[in-house]
Amino acid sequence: MSKGLADNWDDAEGYYCARIGEVLDGRYTITAHLGKGVFSNVLRAVDESKTEGEPSEVAIKVIRCNDSMYKAAQLEIDILQKLSGSDPENKRHCVRFVRHFEYREHVFMVFESLAMNLREVIKKFGRNVGINIKAVQAYATQLFIALRHLKNCGVVHADIKPDNVLVNESHNVLKLCDFGSAMFDGDNELTPYLVSRFYRAPEVILGLPYSHPMDLWSVGCCLYELFTGNISFPGRSNNHMLKLMLELKGPVPKKLLRRALFKDNHYDPMGIFSVVEEDPVTKKSIRRLVRDAKPTKDLSKIFTRDSDMSDGERKKALQLADLLNQIFNIDPEKRITVLDALQHPFIVEKISSASDGK
């Protein structure tokens, strides 16, 4: 790609400098700048020549002008086309991919536009207290339907977090978005930093093979956050993440550790967990062995702390705790499957009418 020509419409880092009112591809009038990520910036636009069944307001993801990002965008488009093509009725809760085009040496991806993401929902309606259990149940159901669709299409998302889940204006429909880190299952390369840290499954941190169960772990973290308003595993590092996971689930099974590629970062040669802490005096990192990694956290207690809960809410909260305990299994092979999650009492049993508040 010749960078010289692009200088007029790109910034120094290769982001497209869009102007409000600018028309892209002869049909999309830009109305707002929605945000910027490592790989792209996102615009809101109105489609002046939409065909029937297509959205009139769209979100356009503009990939940075860079060879490796161009290549990554082609994979993302393949994945989006597979997911959309396998969901003609738009019922699988993955954001609708409309089309893509190239312009001024950038790849532009056009999506339906949704009102806000789950991070904003938590901030607006449930900061530090969470949202009501009925909404958590509805969102959980839709997220599991999205995961089932991904699994059926052989796709691993690899970056599920509240920021990458969009919600419509009525807050009753949710869509999984941002497939920029996604891969077809089988193309999985072991790296300890895949997925945003708070939502990263233990198999990624330990260097074990990962697949669809990794996405389910991330969804579990989102559900915890929706219900409590707090992050489930707010680790400062991979080592701290593991420490928090062990506080909930107890020690990592020995057979998993034997196969873990990155175990030496977190365990001594005898297989004892080694916490990395900062020495308060020297500020240097020191290692402390944790010989007795018994669980100290109990989701059932955390979820039923609210004394104002009705009996119906308490029952539902305990069901959610049970579901998350099965999602937060350190061993990905023993983690509940998405099909079983969809049949879990938390999902299938209605909430008694007295239990709407929180």
C-alpha cells in the first residue's frame, strides 16, 4: 500500500480521519464518531440508499491503514459472513454485518447500529449494585444463544466483555459484536494475553489448549458483573487473576498443570502456587508460596446478601450462583457446555411475579 497518497485523509497512526457530513461509498452520510480501538475507529452513519430489510442507521468500522491489519480484516470479514449467512432470520444475537467496501486504502465494514453496550448499561442502571435478576436472565439467554451459534459455525470470539455486547434502545435485545480477535476453531495459537484480562479464562493464562469453553468463561464474568455491578476477577496481572480464581474454585487439578505451557510463571517445581507480590519496602516483586489454596469465596453468599430480596429473587440468585459455579470450572473440559447452560434452571424457570425488583 502506498502511504504517501493516504496522508491527506489519515492521521499519523493510520486511522481514517472522517468528517461529519462526509459521504462514504456514495451512500453513507457520517453523523458521529463512536470510538477508537487498536485496530479501527467506528463511525455512525445514515444509509441514504438502503434496500428493503437493511438498517437505515449503521455503524461503520474503519480498519487502520496497515498491511497486517488489512490481512486481519479479511479474516474478520470471513467470520462475519459465515455468522450472518448462517443466521438469515437474524435471531442468533450476533451483530448484523451488512457489507464491506474498500476506499482510500482502508477496509470499511458496515453493521446495524445499536444504542449502547453492556458496560454502559451497567454504569447507567447498576453501578456497584447490578441490574435486576429478570434482566440478567434475559441477557444470559441471549448470550448463550449467540455462543451456540458461534460453536455451530466453528468460531471462537476470544474477546467477550461487556464493551463488546451491544443492546438496543429498549434494552431488551442484545447482540455480540467486535469479531476482530475471533478465529475459526483450530487456528488457536497459545498466548497468555488473549482476551481482555478480567474476562480471560484460566486455560489461556496457564497455556492450555483453548476453544469454545473460553468464551463461556468470559460470558460468566459478564453475568457476574451484570448481577453485582462489580468485576468478578479484577486481577492486576495474570498471576493475580489466577489467585482470585483459586479463591473461588480451589487448586488447579494436577493433570491440567502437567500440560500447562506457562505453569512456571505461576507455580514452583513442586506444583505449589506462587503469588507474585510487591515488597512494601523495596517495591520489588517477591514470590510467596500458597500451600493451602482452599476456596474462600462463595457465590451463593455473595448473590444473596441483599436482605430486601423476595423469595423468588433469592431462588433465582441461588440458581445463577449454581450456573456460574459450573461455568467457572478451572478445567475447560469439565465446564458446563453452552447447550446445558441453555437448559439450566436459571434460564428455563420463570421468575415468580413478586421478584422483579433489585
